[in-house]
Amino acid sequence: MNSLTKIFAIIFCFTLNPLHAQTLTQTVRGKVVDQVTKAPMPGATVMILNTNPLMGATTDLDGDFKILLVPVGSHTLRVTFVGYKDIILPNVLVNSGKEVVLSISVEEEFGQMDEVVVVATEKDRTVNDMVTVSGRTFSVEETRKFAAAVNDPGRMAQSFSGVVSTDDGNNNISIRGNSPNGLLWRMEGIDIPNPNHFVNPGSSGGGISILSSQLLANSDFITGAFPAEYGNAMSGVFDLSLRKGNNEKREFTFQAGFLGTDIAAEGPIAKNYKGSYLINYRYSTLSILSKLGVPLGDFVTNFQDLSMNIFLPAGKKSSFTIFGFGGLSDQNKDAEKDSLNWTTEFDRYSSRYFSNSGAIGVKHSYMINKNNFLQNTILASGHAIGDQMNRLDKEYSDQEWSYENFSNSKITFNSVLNTKLSARSNLRSGIYINQLYYNLRENGFDKEMNRMKTLINSNGNTQSIQAFSQLNFKATERLTFNVGMHYLQLLLNNSKAVEPRFSASYELDEKQRISLGYGLHSQVQPLGTYFAEYEENGRIIKPNENLGLSKSHHLVMGYDRQLNPFLRMKIEGYYQHLFDIPIKPGTDQTYSIINQQWSFMTDPLVNEGFGKNYGTEFTLEQFTHKNLYFLLSASLYNSLYKTQENKWRNTLYNGNANLTFTAGKEYSLKKNRMLGFNIRSIYGGGLRTTPVNLEESIEKNETVYDEERAFEGQNPAYFRTDLRVSLKWNRLKATSTLALDIQNVTNRQNIFGTYFEPAKGVIETAYQTPMIPLISYRIEF
């Protein structure tokens, strides 16, 4: 740690060298469009407030505007257009390194109204105008500035109410007590595979995000009672939007740190053409941290990824977008070939693990007329996960212990039509068709049979269909309804669900709003679960091939109050009733797929389980004002499940309470420099635990849990504080940022769980990650 501090101090002092005073400026430009039809708004006025003389511009026939020579710093913009609500955009950050390119949506007014100003920060309204409850927008700046977020949406979301990390070593999150596997990832309006490195089979998270913050625009995060367009998810939705590259000027970003090297390029495709490209490549080897003395385990770890967004206008009413990502990651470990050094059973094992994922899509957007906007997308995606583990016997011979190789690919087509029926109402309808291909193989060593045993061995293809329609209706100036229906069907076994959705929002006055939301949500099981097999009388039996969908009723009530122009308070209460949940049959069985974090359950299951999640969430948030922001999130909740034993038990994720404080402050220094301090502190109830049965573990020489006491224990309270210190300085045509991110700054030993150690014959405790310092340098030009 001392050497890292010295390095940071040297670089920090270097940046403080005197510079000649100069006034740095940059261009602010963008497009103003209708919120529903995406039609350009010619003649809209865009003003930068509090400038002298007042700076601004009017949009042209294509809805584009450009404001030159805007001083670097934070600015507030106001957008006005006749017949539409005024929009105020605070905290638009202008740096010297890159132009600011905005995409602004405006909402049409109806009736005779007093002057209404909608304060539209990145956070207090969602990108999706049909999200009424349990939704918020997150910005690229949050993923960059939040302490320990490391440009990762999953880790950043841990600051929000109702969100709990299940493991410091990855970005899996439990939302309102649900399994992390209930999370849906979506990009540019279409579902995508798990966009993370180092993923486990059947999971929705991983070690670190494949997606670079360079590509992300403001995006939505939803935690319950989703609108009808979202399906095949039960806990939450990441609805990611991609930023278009600069179509007038070539710009570059370079970032280097202990997590790796990140390079991004963007610019126009051709002269006098409004198309653009944006490409990002990242390469890393986390083993550098280990060589510096940070204990990250015994694995040699590597990853790399590429992501892109290419925008191709095809006339005034039509455009194509080519977007995608791909990531490769692996971890390797060699067994210790000297039995004198075997202090744990783990030392005898070697492992070869890989996780590869990717998606490439083409989206066509077409304005049929002034009231209809059609979007068609086709996406090819897939992922492959493999792990081969061998164990050394006493003669140092390799014994195959486990083998996994899971490959899934998918071709998805979706078509979504947005129709403005009137100034009061709009309709969004769509269909999703998925062609699924799978090649799944899992073998494990059976100690009783003393040989490898096939658990899953299947390949083939199937299909799933989703369709939805939802209506947004403004009954009065203050009352808005969203009503919709979603349909999901898996053709593999013809399981299906018809899911009604409803939400309403009522503005008590210009500062207060109440909301109500309901939805029935269902989800397909992880594909490998359907193909579990065993042999009986010479026949292969697949007991789970006819499993139905898991289902959940969501009910949410909320109250939102703007305490002042920068301070917001929000309270939400929720209840979720889960049913048709796969469980092990039998009155003495305690297993439910609700508690599954990763891998595929290969035992026989039935759809006869239940669950319930209920709680209250409180959020107090100050949007950035005078270079200060903070977010206080508190949750009180209960998460329970029931099997055929007819007893309510805690789920694995039932911590009962969680408190998170996230804050940041920037100080203006001389010579166009900004010094930033960011902190995040989390205190919450520990995850639930099942005690280890020591006698049976000794007898079987492996960890055996006492399933009759499933999740009756609880880890000690979880506490972690992360700190980020950064220095940003603007130079002529370049912006640089130097940052030190210290994760778990107090080096608290949070308990992950317990296990039986065969080499010692005792129960051991596993801990989560220790203090990890990360230095990075970023330059935009």
C-alpha cells in the first residue's frame, strides 16, 4: 500500500505544475426529438442559463442545434418548444477534451395549462416514458464517479434502494430479496445475454462488465412491476442505451490502470454524412494486482473485450444502427505437485476455466409518419462457459473430477411500433421471436461409483415467443395511467403465461407525486435445468424437461417529493408473491430454485414452491449542486420461501435491512483543475446460511450441509466503505483524470460462508475481498 500511495502522490504532484491561465471552451450540440415518435423538433430553443451574455441556439429542420465556445464547467440548459413542456437539464458537464452531444426528448402538452417546467435530470425521470414505479435512470458519470463502481452498472446499482450485493468478487445483485438470476439485461430495445466476464452457468452477473462506460448513454434500472414490454424476468431490468459517436469530429479516449487498458475511438464515417462510429477495446490481466501483493486468489486471470455502436442514417426518416459486444475471459490454476505443501484440499486441484460471450445486432428505425415510429432489430448472440477440474491423487496422477461445457446461442428478432394516438395517449406494441440453440454437457465424479457420471448431455434447438402491448394515457393534467399485457411462451415444453401490467401516477401538486403499480411476471428456467438426466433400468430419464415457468405478482406503492430543486425524497412499499417455483418434491425437502445463484440444478424438480418478498424503501438524494451530490438509500425487507414441507423459511438473500450512503464533492482548483472525493458506505444484514454437518462431512470427506436447518443461520452484519479520490484537469483540447479507488478501505473481513476442509477435518470460514487499491489514468482528446 505504501508504494501505491507514493506512486499516486508523485503523479498528483506532477499535475500541479503551474499552467498559463487560459479560458477553455467546448462545443455543446445535439438533437431535440418528440418523446414518442422520435420526430425532430425544428425551431426548438436551447438556452444555457446563467451565462452573460446569454448563450443559446435554435434547432434546424433536422432538430439539430449547436452552441459554440461554451466555457468548461457545469451548466444548466433549458429547452422550449411551442406546444411541448419545457425541459431543464441541470449539471451538463462540459470538458475541453470532448464535445458534448445531447439527445433531448420533449413531451407534448395537452389542454390549457399554467406554465409547467419539467425538471429532467438524468435521474428523476426514466428514459422509458412508460416506467411509472420502481425505476430510475443512471448516467455514465455515475458509473465513473461512484466509489468502487469501476465503470460497472451492476456494482454502481448497489447504491440504490432494494439492491444488495451477493458477493464482493462479482457484480451479482439481489433485488428486493430475489435471486440474482431474475435480472434481465437489455440493449437498444432488445434482450441480450449476460454481458459480463467470468460468469457462472445460469447466472446474470459476473466478475466485471464487458460493456465499457464509453458506449453507455443514460439508461434505466427497474426493480419491480415492470411495464409490459419487459418479459422473462422476475427481479429487475437493466435497460441499456448506447451513445452515438461524434459525427462531426474524431475523438479518442485512453485509460490505463491496474484493471487494464481501455481505448475508445469515435467520429464521422464520411465527410458530409451524419453517420458515426464508436468503438471500444479493453485488455486486462488482473494478475498484476496479485504481483503487487493484493490477495486475489490462486488463479491466473485474464480478459479482453470489444464493443461498438455504428449509426448509419438512411434518409430523413430512416436509419440503421449496428451495435454489439464481445468478451473473452479465462482463469487457470495448476495443482501443487508436492503433498508436503497441501495445506488445503484445494491445493490438489487444477482448473481450466473460460467464459466467452458476444452479441451483434442491426436495428432499423423508421418514422412512418408524424404519429408512428417503427423499430425492427435482429440480434445474433451467444455465450460459452467451460471448466475442467482435475484432482491429484497420492501418486500425483491427474484424476478427472468435473467437466462443464455449456454453449448457448440465439437469434432474436423484434419489432416495436410506437403510435401517438393523441397528445394525451400513446401506444407501444411489439413482438419478440427467439430461435435458441444449445449444446450442454456436465459430468461430475461420483464417489460411490468411483467414476465420472453424466449429469447433463443435450444439444438441439427450440424457440420462444414474446408479445406485448401497452397504453400510456394522461387522463388529466395530473393523472397518468399505463395499462398493458405481456405474453411469454417457451416452445420446448409449451409452457406459457399471459401477464397483465398496470401502473398509475398522480401529481398532488408541482412537488409531490404518488404512484401505484402491479404486474404479473414470469421467467423461463435456466436451460440446463430442463436437460438434467439420470439412468434408470438402462433408460435415460430427463425429469425436468416439462418444468413450467416461475411466476410472481408484483405490487408497488410509492410517494415522491421534491424538497427543493436539488433534493428529492422517495418512499416505496412493495409486496411480491412468487408461485410455481421449482423445488425438490417431498415434505422433508428444503431446496428451492429461488436460492440458486449459479450452475444448473440436476435433481428432479416440480413447480410447487412459493415465495414472498415485502418491504419498504427510502431514498433521499441530492442531485449535483455546487459540486456536491449524495444518495442515502435504506431498505427494510423480508424474503421467505416455502416447499412441500409447508414451512416458511428465510431465503439465502434475506438480510432484512440495508443502508447505503453514497456521496461526492468536487473542489475547483486553479488552472482548470477539479479535485474530487467520492465515498460509498454499505451496512446491511448478512446473507442467510445453512450450517455444515461436521460428522457427515468427515464421513464423506466433503462439505455436507444440514439441509433440515436450511438458512436458519445468518452471517454477521456486512459493512464496507469504498473511497475514490480523483484529480481532473482540462487542457487545450484534452481532459485528463487521475484516480485512486480504494475498495474496502477499512479492510473489514466480511464473511462469505463456511465450508468443510478435508485436509484439516475442520469447518473453515471463507471471507470476502480485502482492501484493494486501484489506480487509473484517463485522457480524452
